[in-house]
Amino acid sequence: MGVSLQQFLLATCTHAAFTLAAQPQILADTNRDGVINDLDINNKQAWTDQRGAIFIPNIGDIHQRCSAIDANGQPLGNRELSMCNDASGDTLLVPEYAAPVRTSPLSNLSADAMGRIYTRPESALDRVRIFWNQYGYENAYNSSWRLTDPQFLFNATSIGQGLELAVDATELVTGSTSWDGRVSIVYEITDANVTRSDSVALQQAPVLFHHHLQGVETVLTMDSDDTTSSQARFVQSMQNTLERIPGGLPLRKLEAVGEPWAQDFMEPGYVSMPGPDRPISIRVLVRSAQSTRVAGRKVFEELRGPGVGGHQLGPGSGFGHEEINSGGNIETIPPYTSRSGKHWAQGRIITAKHFGKYPAQSMIDFMVAQEAQSPLILEAGWLAVGHVDEFVQFLPSDNHLGFTIAVGDAMLGLEVLQRAQYDGHGSTIVNSFDGDMTPYPNAIFLDPETRNTTIDNLLSDDDFIQTNKYGQRYVQQNLDLLLQEIPLDEAEVLRVPALWRDVTYPWPLTLDGLPPRLHRTIPGERQLAAYMPAAVNGLVLGSDYISAKPWGPLINGQDPFEKAIRDVYGRVNMTVHFVDDYMSHHVQGGEVHCGTNSLRDTSVPWWNT
Ligand SMILES: *[C@@H]1O[C@H](CO)[C@@H](O)[C@H](O)[C@H]1NC(C)=O
Ligand SMILES: *[C@@H]1O[C@H](CO)[C@@H](O)[C@H](O)[C@H]1NC(C)=O
Ligand SMILES: *[C@@H]1O[C@H](CO)[C@@H](O)[C@H](O)[C@H]1NC(C)=O
Ligand SMILES: *[C@@H]1O[C@H](CO)[C@@H](O)[C@H](O)[C@H]1NC(C)=O
Ligand SMILES: *[C@@H]1O[C@H](CO)[C@@H](O)[C@H](O)[C@H]1NC(C)=O
Ligand SMILES: *[C@@H]1O[C@H](CO)[C@@H](O)[C@H](O)[C@H]1NC(C)=O
């Protein structure tokens, strides 16, 4: 009872102050200016939206060392294929992608002083790598970066000089594990039986999906292994169009794999953190939750590389190749503040359910876990394929939001026909496609009869009119949901002429135990597909727009649909380029957007907004 608490504290502190002159200090880029200095000292232990250091998962493949085959030359399974990247192992292969962390030099340590560096919480242990740039050390890659461990002890010389550290993550935050990306790095020094510590908070960057206001770097499409095919012609036509766009844009042709849907097997995103000159970023391609879709393997086999990583969602959902889980059913609203006042600084994902059926839980969990773009769920069960890109898109505009919404509008599509009929062209054939219509196995929506259907035929077909009214109701219902969220005047919405046809089918076929790719709809509902190649389902490239050529009726040599489409995109100053996708995509249920993908700018300082 001899010593009061106050005396005890005083004694301890005096002792410590005497033997351990300086408090250990660990610093990261807390103020996010890309360098570590005195401005990072304050408020570094609590991470907030405004302040706190950021690190990224180092999941590219800088030396392209990741294989797609095993030792016997057999293809790796999906999971094994996805496991390899620059952070799988104990070596820091790409120091540029690791966040800098530093401890301050300390003087007046005794010779047997020791230091440790470790992470909290426990779940960070295998997910966050901390490397020490050890003078004189050299690993097999001629690098002086050495992996540390909580048991690793730094001696007095090293801690006296100050430690130069680098931090990266080995995996993404997915929502399916306890790892939420938040970590505290603790620096602990023991000298003369006194232990003191300091810590700094870091958070792993979220994976953000791109929106249409971001600049395009590369357009992707699927190559064709048959130079005479409609896909080969589509690719050539895309190439020609991209060359004509001011400045030009590169087209990357992915190796043919038996399907033309470059949009659907993945969703491109990115992670980024502050760098000294500009954001440091890694592209993250999230494979769609369709484990049997072979094209999805391209994420790892063909696209993973320097600065580009892939992600395979966890097991338990996304089995098979269900259309609801395609990338075309994932789009992103550009940044906005909602009517209820929530600021979506990185925009917000939209995806669609099919009445009672939802996209794979693993993908929804992944999106929600990033905490930045939680999905808004629309309804696409009224469509045969059922992707959001079939009826809605976001376009740059100079309004207060910086963007507007475009939707496919069947009433406008009918109006174009009615106007032509009124002008005396009722006997004109609606479909002017003049190419070869020889059926092929996947051309499930090919309908050669349209070659004989006139404007009068269509406008007097009550079922066709009812189908279009039905489609319009669902488009409007989805638009209403978007407009309840996004503070945009309905008058500013761009309505792109569209026409639907009813392809309600008796599927599913049962195939080898796999869930069917397309679903039977619920009683009382229809399933629609685009009657003519759909303009709204196109590719936004800044102020250029690549649309499917509609192949509408030719009136005095002109297609009034082409004119209407140019006019509506012209309202936001976009230049429309038409590409023929009739036999390559349209008759298989998709259009230009579905047949392409875009790799956009990843150097986004998301932490500033
Ligand atoms: C370290 O110790 C020396 C000699 O004991 C003393 O002169 C110096 O001021 C001390 N430095 C610090 C930073 O405490
Ligand atoms: C490491 O350096 C040595 C000597 O300069 C060189 O021969 C070797 O190829 C280097 N190894 C790697 C992995 O770069
Ligand atoms: C302290 O550690 C460094 C780096 O491992 C080593 O070079 C140095 O010899 C060590 N010093 C002592 C006194 O053990
Ligand atoms: C540290 O504690 C041990 C055990 O209590 C003691 O033997 C040793 O002398 C102490 N060392 C110092 C530097 O105080
Ligand atoms: C279109 O009509 C012509 C003549 O009426 C007929 O010969 C042809 O088979 C029809 N084509 C289709 C695809 O129905
Ligand atoms: C289109 O461009 C014109 C002329 O540059 C400009 O005044 C107008 O605001 C633009 N409109 C939109 C919607 O971007």
C-alpha cells in the first residue's frame, strides 16, 4: 500500500523517460498526399473518410509467372487458377504497389533494445504483408524487401535508424470472411524492461466498378476463329469505327472461346491509393458468378498481368452460367447525391433481379462489402436474357449531375413506325437487314419471317402492340425507381426508340445437372427481346457512342430509326456510330454493349470525394 497510483505512474514514466528517450513513432500516408512527413503525425490512429492511410491488394502478375495449367499440362481448376498473383508468396515483387510506412529514428536506446511490428486485428495476419527494406539483405529477386512477422525482432541498430516498411494486401475484401480491410499497424519497442508502442491505422482500398463518365483506355471484344463469320465482320467494323473516333481507341481482341459476349464474363473495376505524383492503381477484373462459363477464365489466363489482377468469387453461389449473373447485368450510376441526401461519391451499382430470383449472393456480398457502391436492384425478369444494359444506360451531360439516364422507349419506337405509315409507307418492310440470314445454333432469336413483315403488319398486330406496352410499363417502373433515387428531372431522361417482341419460352432445358442459363418466367409474365437491334444497348466512349445499326425500314433510302437515334444522343452532344451486330449478336439476344467491354481510367483519387 506504500505507493499511490500517481507515484507509481510518475516513477514508471521517469524511468522510461530516462532509459527510452524517444517515444516510438510509426507513420503512414495518413493525410493522403502520397508522401510521409510531419503532416501525417496527428490523428493517425483512427481511420475516417477524410483522413487515414490506404493500401491496396497487390494482385497483378508483374512477371506473368502465374500459370493456367498444372505440372501435367492440365488446366487448373477455377480456384487454383485465381489463387496466383504478386501477393501469393513471401516476396514483394512490385514494391510500387505497396503503401509506404516508416518508423522514426530513435536515439538513446540501450544496445539490447528490441522492436516488433504487427497488425491488429488478428484477421489481418495473413491478409496484410509488411515488408522491411533491410540494408544488405537480398532475396532471390535481388530485392532488399524482407517479409516481417509478429515474431520478427528488430535490433537496436535497426530501430535506431528507423524502419522503412511497405504494406500490401493479399486478398480482396469480399464480405464472405471476417476481413473488412481495416488494420492497425503496431510498432512496439522494449528497452530496459519498458515496452512502449505506437500505431497507425490503414484501410484497404475498395474495389470500385467503372461508370461511363470515366475515360476509356481500351475496348475489348471477342475475336473470331472464323474469318468469314459475322463475329469477324463485327470485330472489323468495331476496329474501323474506333479508328475514326477522334484520337482513336485501341481494340483488344480476346482469343476466340466460342461466345461473343465480352461484356458478360466479368466486370472491370480497380483499386487505388495516393501516390507522390498521381494515384497508384491496380485494375481488378471480377469474374462473373458463372463458374462453368469458360470465357470467365480469360480474366486469369489472358488478362491478368502487370498491374491487372483478377478475382474469383467464393463458392456457394454462381454455379453454372445463369444469365442473371452476367456482367451485362451490372452497370454503375455515375457519382451523385441521392434525393434523400446520401452522397454516392463513387456512384452506385445497378443490377437486376428476375422477379423472385436474385443475382448470386457472392456477388451481392462482394459489392456490399466494398462499402462504396452498394447495389440498387432493378427488375429485368420481363426480359428473356434479363440484363440491365438491355434497357438503361448513363450518359455524360452538362447538367447539374454531369450525367443523364437513357432508356429504351417502345412508345417512341411505335411512333417512328406510325409516322412512316402516316406518310404512306405502310407497305415498307420493317427489317432492312440485307445480309445472310442462315441460321446457326446459338441464333435462338433469329426470325427470318421479319423479312416479310411490313409496317402495316406490325402496327395491326395487337399482340405486338400489347408486348410493347408491357415492356414500356417495366421500363417506366425501373426508371421511376432510378428517379426516386437520382435527383434528375424526368424531362431530362433520354428516350431511345426501341421495339420489343415476345419470346416467352418453355425453357428451361435441363442439361447435365447445371442450372439453366435462361429461366422460365413466372405465370402471367412475358419475356421480351429486342425486336430490332437495340440502340440503348451500346458502348459509351466519351462523347462518341457506338450503337447497333437498327436495320429499320428504308424510306427514300433512309432509316428513320437511325435518324431518331442520332437525334436523341445528339441532345447530349454525342456522336453516334452504327455498327452491324445483326447476325453476330442481335439474333443471340444481345447488342454492341454485350459484345464489347471497356477498360477505363483507374487512377481515381476516390479518397478525395
Ligand atoms: C541522448 O543521450 C545523450 C548523452 O546521455 C544526451 O546528451 C542526449 O541529449 C540524449 N538525446 C536525447 C534525444 O534524449
Ligand atoms: C540478380 O542479380 C544477379 C547479378 O546481378 C543476376 O545475375 C540475376 O539474374 C538477378 N536475378 C534476378 C531474379 O533478377
Ligand atoms: C542489427 O540488425 C542488422 C540488420 O539485420 C544487422 O546488420 C546488424 O548487424 C545487427 N546489429 C547487431 C548489433 O546485432
Ligand atoms: C529487467 O528485469 C529483469 C527481471 O525482472 C531483471 O533481472 C533485469 O535486471 C531488468 N533489467 C533492466 C535493464 O532493468
Ligand atoms: C417472304 O415472302 C416470300 C414471297 O411472299 C416467300 O417466298 C418467302 O418464303 C417469305 N419469306 C419468309 C422468310 O417468310
Ligand atoms: C452541347 O454542346 C453545346 C455547345 O457546346 C452546349 O452549349 C450544350 O450545353 C451541350 N449540351 C449538353 C447536354 O451537353
